[in-house]
Amino acid sequence: MRERIGRSIRTLRQRRGLTLVRLAALAELSHPFLSQLERGLAWPSMVSLHRIAEALGTTQLELMSMDAAEDADGATQPAGRRVSLVRAGGGVLAQNPVGIARSLVSGTRAMYPVLFEGAPTEFGDAFTHLGDEFAFVLAGRIEVDVAGEGLFTLGPGDTLYYPGVVPHRWRQLPGPTSQVLLVQESRAPTH
């Protein structure tokens, strides 16, 4: 899994004509850490992945999903495949401070669903990106801060839709570990 995300970062960095040192500077990360990520030796946090994605002109969810899809036997599917199958427990993983995020689709898509299990109990930095976002709470309770729109408390079964260009952030409220299905609209056309 780490190798897939590393390949995605390296491929997009090279397409953009950036050196490893330049991307590290743009993402405000260390050159050795970025090198380890690209070689599959380090595990990115969602914050690090966001910084890298912004520097590359994409989103962290697209980075988590952009590598070649695999079929049921683990064989690489041809580029441009219209169908993506991610088996239970599959998908690219990224760490957040108190849990994981797992991509639920592979390849370039019109939308990027990710399952977040666990979340910080305090608000961190707000995120912005092109493309709208949709959150569905499966378990636990979260609080979502959407700048200029309000503070929203969501529990199991609740949903929230908002523009990604509006600064937004969320945290887990006391109780069971949160499970949130987050779906982000793609920045690039897929068809």
C-alpha cells in the first residue's frame, strides 16, 4: 500500500517536472521524508498528503486512488479501466493522528470515496480544495466546521454536503470511534 502511494506521488511529481527537493520545499516537508514516501518506506499522514497534493495541483484523495487498479487476483488492470473493485480491507491507507483513512476506489475517477476511522478530538488546520465534498457518518459523532456556514454536529446516519473551496475541518466528539465515509468530487474529467 505504501508503495502505491509512493508511486503515485513520484509519477505526478515527474509529470509536473518537479525535482524531489523542489516538491519537498513546495509541500513544506523534508526532502528525506519525501524520498522515503516515494520509495514506500514511510507512511504519510493525511496532513502531509494534503501538502503534497496541493503542491502537485491535486487532492490527497486523488493521490490515494490514482495508481493502477488491481483485479480480484491482485493483477494490475489496464490504465483507463472504467470499473474499480476494492475488496474489503483493500485500498490505499493513510494515517491520521488517531486513526486511518482508506481509499475505496482505484484509478482516476469522477469521485473519490474514503473511509475515515477515528479522528482527532480537537480541530486542526482547515482544508480547501476544488470539488465538492459529501460526508456520511457511519458510527460515532463528529463536529464539522465549515467557514462562514456554521458548525455542524453529525451522528450515525447524518450527512453533510459542502463546497471544497470553503475552508472546512472536523473532529470526533466523545463516544465511540467515528467512522465517516467522505466522498470528494474529482478535479479532473474522467470520461
